Amino acid sequence: MKILLAEDTKDLNKVLCAVLQHEGYSVDAAFDGEEALEFISRDSYDCLIFDIMMPKKDGIEALKEVREKKILTPVLMLTAKAEIDDRVAGLDAGADDYLTKPFAMKELLARVRALTRRKTEYSANDLSFNDVTLRAQTFELSSENSVRLSVKEFELMQLLILNKNHAVSADYIMSNVWSREPDVQPDTVWLYVSYLKRKLRAIASSTEISGDVSNGFVLK
């Protein structure tokens, strides 16, 4: 699974990245809220970890922008303060959980595991369409090059390949890929389609996703 860690203390950032990577997560590291938002504009993640006190934009400001963009990715907030106001502000902004510094690495990993639990009904078989292959074990999308997908990207691409002969409506996508997120909206589907379009270009594939939220999406 893919995680974005936004923590401005460089030593702590480095340690947390190492711990998460040791547990098998793919991790991108940001050092302020603006940089975190730049990562999110380019890629999809299975979990976001935001320190509240960061330069340029703090964690709560970054979180508010994430939720305004209809991104439903689970968010764990880190705070050096144990005051109730910080917890409430983070939860009100759309955080799923919080962790007060200092914390044990085992607790961090437990919180991340809880937030990244996902349905496992997706096919265990590799799927192919045109010049692309979707690998179930590694969550890789491959053509001339390969790129790792987040769980939601994988589930969306899988759905499109399994329904390759007709357009898939936004409602159908929401009910299958985001079945556990009641707040999902068509804008979220469009955002993840945009992520996949970027990934297809990155692997030099001729395959395209056409359509829109009104008429559905189909692979070509």
C-alpha cells in the first residue's frame, strides 16, 4: 500500500519512512503542507499521515483542502500537543484518527493498519487489456514501463478492464469501489480516473480512458 507522510522534522520523517517501508509500505515523504498537496495532486494514496504543525500550510489546512477535493483517503494526524482542541479541530476537518507525540512505533503501525484495511474481494488473477497488464499480487500496471497503484486505483482499473466492452457509470463505480464510503461523490470518481490516465501515460501505454461522470467511463 502507498502512504504519504508529511512531517517537517527531518529526523523523525526519516525514521517513520524507514519503519513504514520495513513493514512493506511504499512511502512518499513531504516536509510541509504545500509539498504534501503537490504529491496528492499527482498521485493516489491509501493513507495520509499529516503532522499538524508544519510550515507553509499546517496539517489541518492541508487536510481541509484534501477533503474539499473529494479525496476520501484515510488521514492520520500527528500532534505534539495533547490538548482536546487540536484533536477536535483535526476530526472536524475530516481526519480519521490522531496520534499524540511521542508515540510508540507499534502504535503508529497499528493505527495505519486499521486505516488501510480494505475489502479483499478483488480478483487474484492478473488482467490484461490492449497493451496493459494489471498485476494482482503487486498492484502494478504495466506496459512499456510499470507503475504501482494504490488500492483504489487498482480496484477502479480492475473494474474498467472487467467491463471493457461497455461504459461503466459513475454510480456503478461508486457502489463497487467506494462501497464503504457513504460520502463518495462523482467528483471522487473523476479524480481517480485522472490519476489512472496519468499512470497510463507514465507507462507509455496507448490505452486510454474515455468518458465522463455523466456518460460513464470505458477503456479504449
